Amino acid sequence: MVDETTKKTLSSIPLLKTKAGPRETNLWSQRLKEEYLSLIKFVENNKKADNDWFRLESNEQGTKWYGKCWYIHNLMKYEFDVEFDIPVTYPTTAPEIALPELDGKTAKMYRGGKICMTDHFKPLWARNVPKFGLGHAMALGLGPWLAVEIPELIEKDLIKHKDSIKTN
């Protein structure tokens, strides 16, 4: 059910081995190291494929993540803040990725700007614990959500390009 491009993208994101969340302090640092290495590889691959679309960083404990993501539509770049917390039951529970500034603009979003990933992504995540990590969440969760929702929000005039907003 996954197309060839998605399969290729997934195969290039390193899988993780350590099944540990923030509560398992003795193993969490190992899991966090794997997360960073996997994310770095995913970003490097995206840059090589001229498909760079997000930046992430975390707090020192690796429990709060934030950054920027962007989507190019009609040669215009739309940029959004992205944030999420690592659930205490991670990696069994996937993170809930949020784009706070889009809160309430689409039905495919929950309170606080959390994007809807329940139907497609979460079952896939559950089948791949602990191998999937944050890179996989971005590739299989946020990426497809942006590709579907952002053009529709632009078409409905619910979001505007920053250059088209007039300041008085």
C-alpha cells in the first residue's frame, strides 16, 4: 500500500534498536543518540534529493522538540513552527506533532494544532515499535499531512504567503 517513493525514503532512514522512553533514564540516552543519528541521516538524504523541508532541535533531555517545517506551493515557501513532546510511553506511543499557528484551520487537526495521524500513521508506528523514530514520524506523519493540507488551506485562503500579507 506504500508507493515506491515512500519505500525509498523509508529505506534510507536508519531504524532504531533501543526500546526506551524518557522514564528509562539508563537507556534513554542511547535511544536519543539513535534518534539524532537517524534524523541527521534523513535530513542529509533530503538535502541530496533537493527535498529539504524541516529543521528540528530538542531541549537538553530530548523530551521537547521544536523547529520549522516548510512547504513549497506555486514556487512560494510557506513556513510553520513545529513542536512536539516525547510521550512518557515512547516509543510505544508516537509523538503528536503540532503546528500551533494552524490550530483550528482544518478538520484534520486536534486542539493545540496537533495534526491528525490516527488513521494512517499510528497503526504503522505500532507495528514498527521500536524501529521507528522521529525521522519516521516526520516522513510518514508530517510530510504527507503537509502535502495534503497546505495546498487546500491555501486554496481556501485560510493561510497566506508572508509576502502577500500587507502591513499597515
